[in-house]
Amino acid sequence: MSVAELHGRKIAFPEAKSLADLFSEIKAPEGTAPIIATFPSWEAGTWSDRGGRSKSYVQGWLNVSEPRRSFHVQAKPEVIDWIRDNMLHGKNDRVYFEAHIWDDGRALVTAQYNQIIGSAYLAIIDAKTIPE
């Protein structure tokens, strides 16, 4: 059964069942997490910075809860498009990814803001699809 909402919050990709449904590449981290997308940012007091004076970024970083581990990832184009179209893009902010593993063997995958409190729910997947 696909979950379209969790506690009243929408799930962006309810059909996703594995990490591979969201990311085309998942690998051990080496060096700084890559920037996988850049968008014009919204600046306070203006409609948006379409002139490109400041940017907002999607970082290819996945942080996994217990047992704690991290990966560099490449989000699939539809995930990047969803983030661009549905999340706030703050000046010089970075969005990264988290997977919260639950006791029932599932994991909630989120797109997490770096500078502001909040996240977007991307999918609820089988936690066994997350590399050890």
C-alpha cells in the first residue's frame, strides 16, 4: 500500500520502495559532498533573485540514522525537479537528504533544509535497501 501522507504531511514519492527509486548513485563519501543542483534563491524583501545574485543548492549528502552512516548520492531528475518546484530556496542554503530508520523495517527519506528548521517527506522505503 502506498502512503500518500504521514501525520498530515504529504509524501512526494509514495510509489518509491527503495533508495534506488530516489537516487541513481549511492556511494561511500569521499571529500566534500557534491553539489548536485543549483537554483536561484528567494531573497527576503524580493519576489526572488531571478538575476542569479544568490543561489540555493541541493547537496549530494545522505545522512542515515542508527546505525549512523553517510553516503554521497545523486538524486534522480524527478527528485531534483520536485525539490525545485516544492521547497523554499533560501539565500546560500543547502538541502541535503536524511533517512530515518524505523523499528518496523521501513525508513522515511527526507529532503532536509540546512539553515532553516524543516524538511520535506520524499518517501517511505524498505530500510534493507539502504547500504550498510
